[in-house]
Amino acid sequence: MIISDFDPVPIVLECDKDLPKKEQTIWHIRPKTSRDGNRSQCQYGRAHKTDKDGYDEFDEHRLNDADANELARICVKVENLCPNKLYAEAHKELMATAKKGPRGLLWIPVIEKEEDIKDIVIYGIDQEYLNELIRAAARRSVLEEYDRKK
């Protein structure tokens, strides 16, 4: 086993692969370290508690924060995001950089600030897409496969 730095790998989600290249969102993902995994476990653990009757309860706000932090830990840059209305309204400065793309939609060329990446979760990324990104970061072999396809 070699422990080394690993440059972020640009990946395209399965849902975008059939789209023209101009319309694909590119996520620059780095592999999760054991420390990242421990941080994730702690954050998700804080969102859970057992009430006095032994029933599980979850704090939705803490779960959302854990998801947002998870994405920010593994994603260093997003290119060519076509945001939903909520994200666009909350990020007027990013929308000022948006370019009109195919089908008249607005596309944000680059997102690199951690808070802006976290907000992708807060303002409604599909859980399936978030899970795909997290799974890719958790498995170095998956990232290496994406890297070979560049």
C-alpha cells in the first residue's frame, strides 16, 4: 500500500453521461481519508438520538449539515452547474458569471468556494447524485477508473 497525495479527479455523474459535453456537470472529487470518514461518522451520529422510550429520532437540520459537509470534504470544484431556482436566488454573485447554454438554461462555469459547494446540498441536490459522489470518493479504485477515462 502506498499512501500518497491524490489530485482531485473530474467525474461526470451517470445521469449526465448521455448529455452533450457542453451540458455535463463536472465534479472534481478527491478520495476520502480515514479522518474524513471519522468526521462524517461523528456528524451523522450527532444527528441521531434515542428518546426515553427507545425510539430513534433524527435532527433533519443536522443531517442536512452532515450531507453538506460531506460534499465539501470530497469536492474541491464544480464546473458547469445548471442550478435550480433556489440555488440561483441565493447565489446572485455566481449567477452573474453564468452563461446561457443549450436550451436557454443558465450554467455557472466554476464553483470553488466551500460554502457555495455546501449550498448545492442545502438547496436540493438529488440524494441519488450525492450518494454517487460520496461512493466515488470512498472508493479510490472508482476514482482511479474515472481518472483513466480523462
